[in-house]
Amino acid sequence: MNQSIKVIIPAYNEQDSIANVINDIPLIVNEIIVISNNSTDATEKNAKNAGATVLKEPRKGYGYACLKGMEYIASLKEKPNIVVFLDGDYSDYPEQLTELVTPIINDNIDFVIGSRVKELREQGAMTPQQIFGNWLATFLMTLFFGAKFTDLGPFRAIKYDKLLALNMEDKTYGWTVEMQLKALKQKFSYIEIPMKYRNRIGVSKVSGTVKGSIFAGIKILTWIFKYSFK
């Protein structure tokens, strides 16, 4: 069965990496959508030159950018079967997208997360606060919901109709955990695929700053406790 796949890439000042990301995405993808999240460098130009559809979202926030991409897809006459989310910093291996969507295509799984497992992760690719935050968030999801997640990895694939059913709303750092919590609540089938992970190009806008790490942590925990007591 032929599957239509669209990729959403939020990007804030990723001029040095964005073309690499786009060029490494397998040809099974129908459209690559880069959302420039108030970039002030050549991100938009480089993404366009690499063949992506480029949108602008002036409101800063990972969730704002993802929602802009979803809004664009909703406006299209032909809707995809699968939507993949991928960061623009080249820390993931875009060529592994084929592995990521295979459980959806072959096994009818609703939701797949690329898990940044330690044995496939380049040294230093995740900061200590990222590693701890992932552990704490997934531990709490296991404790409260019996979840089997081990990561909040941003490289993820989901059936388009299931994505719509989640009614995503987070505008900033809580986007990934919101998606996982809502998938659990709606009893979606899900699986994790171990993925390679390398040091990103450039400096992280979240984990690379104390303020970003603190706000991301607060947002993630807020979502988890919000859903735990619903």
C-alpha cells in the first residue's frame, strides 16, 4: 500500500544544518515542511534551496512551529497518511526515517518514537540535564500510566488521523510529552525504535541554556501531573 508521508521540521537559526537534514531524508517522503521559527539567519533560504516547503512562524516556541506545520497540512487538498516530526539540527539521522515509519506501514502501529538509546548515542550528544529529564519523565509516565516509553525523542512518526485526534495544543517545550501522554490516554498503539544520535550542529536553544532546561523541565512535569490527576 502506498503511503503519503510528510515531514515537519521546526527550525530556529539552523542555517548550517538544515540542508544536511533535508538532503538525507529518504525519497519515500512526499513533502518536507520546514517551519522557520523566527530565524534571523539563512535557515529559510537554505531550506528552500534544498527543496523544502518553507513556512514562517514568528511566535517563538517548538509547539508553535509544529502547529504551523499541521495547519499547513490541514489546508492541503490531499492529506498524508503519516506525519513525521524531525529536528533541524542534524542530531538525528534522517535516513533512518524508513525504519521509523515501517511499523506504521507494515504493522498498523499508530505512533512510533525514535529512542535515543545510550549504546547508539554519540558521547556528549545529550546533556546530563536532558538525560535526567528523559529518565524522570518516562519514569513518571510508567508509574502513572503503565507506559513503556524510554525517551521523549523528537524524531517521531504518527498516523495523520491519530495526530488530529490528539488535539495538540502546547506551544513551547511540552510538545513531545503532550503527544505521548495523549496517545496513552487515547490508547493508541505505539512502539519505540532505537535510533542513532549525534552531537548537533550549533548550540541547543533549549538544553544548551540553564533557563531553557529549567523551563522545559517545568513544562514537561506540568503536563505529566495534569494528566495524572484527570
